[in-house]
Amino acid sequence: MTATPAIPAVLDGRRALVTGGARGIGAAVAHRFAAAGATGVVLDLQEGLDAAELPTGWSALPVDVCDEPSVAAAVAAAVDLLGGLDTVVAAAGIVPAWTSTAETDLDDFDRVLAVNARGVAATLKHVAPHLSAGASVVAVASLNSWRGDGNLTSYAASKHAVVGIVRSAALSLGPAGVRVNAVAPGPIATEALRARMASRTDTTGLSVDEAVAAAGRGTALGRIATQAEVADAILFLASDLAGGISGHLLPVDGGLGA
């Protein structure tokens, strides 16, 4: 068995904020950042927060990224706890149930855009005044940031929007020395993805394990990427190792479509 490599302390002394940090990719990021030397605060819905799951020395605050006053209050509280912000990860997001274009529920469409796109914009708006010179922001986008999905119109629209927000924020915040980037995960076998695959078994005819394997067959690596690999890519973009990179989208998809 190959030993897990030690994580270099590339964020030593940095103060981090992670939205959507209670589960999935956001939680993986919080633990990676802590291992790399950062102290931080996780923001997520109240019902998802569990202090026992936080990295040692990190704090948690409730937030609803759809509600701007909630975002403003949570960011202000995080800044009070940390004394400032050096890196921010906007990982809060949802994936809706499959639906065709003709059957799109526009209330659901609005909810997906509110969380995935407006939530990122609200986070950036309220962290921007507190970012130190040389700070970094990373948003979690998707492979659906550049391609469509016949079953996920609202999700694709929201993730296309994230890229526009990131590129615009990079131009706006760049003169202050702040970098803004995004990662674009392909399918990642989080608990949420496995649950969605389970809900689609009647449609696809595939078990969850078969669906995961099928998703991997279209990649250069012959497998889908992991949460840890996405967290490592975010760690890179957040660190000084990516000091000359801003306004870009980094795919983490195992080479999907290579």
C-alpha cells in the first residue's frame, strides 16, 4: 500500500473561510487546508454543522448562502474570529434531480441559481473588503461550466454563471493583489453523487458501483477523480505556488474527454 504523502505547510499562518464546508468537497478542503497550516471557519447550513467533524482548531458558523444578510453576518463573524481573511473557498452548492427541458420547474431553477451562482456572488461581495493583499479565492465550478447536460439545465446554467463571476471578480480584485480562480470537478464519488446515482437506477439500469465505473471509463485515467484530489487542486490555487494564476478554471476530472 502506498503511504499518503505529507501535505506541505503551504498555507502556514493563513486564515481561511470555506462555505459548504460541512460535507463533501468543502469538508475535504477544510481538512486539507488545516493540514497545510491554515486556521479557519467553516460556513454551512445550521443542520449540517457538526463540531466533531471540523479540523482541529477550526470553528463553524451557520449560513444560508441564498440569504444575503445571513452571508454578511457569517462573514463578519468569521472575520472577528480570525482577524482577517487570506483565503476563501466558495464550495456551497446543490445538484437538482434530473429533469428534461420541457419539464423544468422554474421554482427549482431559481433555487439552484440562488445557491450555486448568487451564493458565490454574495460570498465574494462580503469577503472582498476583508481580504488581505495576496489573498486568494477559489470557487467550486464544474465540468458543466463549459458543457451542457440535457437533464440538468439549471445546474449547467448555474455553473456557467460561476465562471463569469470568477473571471469578473479576478479583474475587479486583481489590482488589490487578490487572485480569484475556480476548479471544475468532473463526477466525484461523494455521498451526494452516490445518492443521486441510486435515485437514477430505474432510469439508467445501473447500480451505483456500475454507474461510478461507467463515469470513469470516459476519462484518460480510467477512473473518476476523488474529493481529495479536488481538495489538492484547490489547495494549489489557494497557495503561493499559484501566485501568477488568476481568472482561470482548472478541471479536475481524470482527463474526461481528453
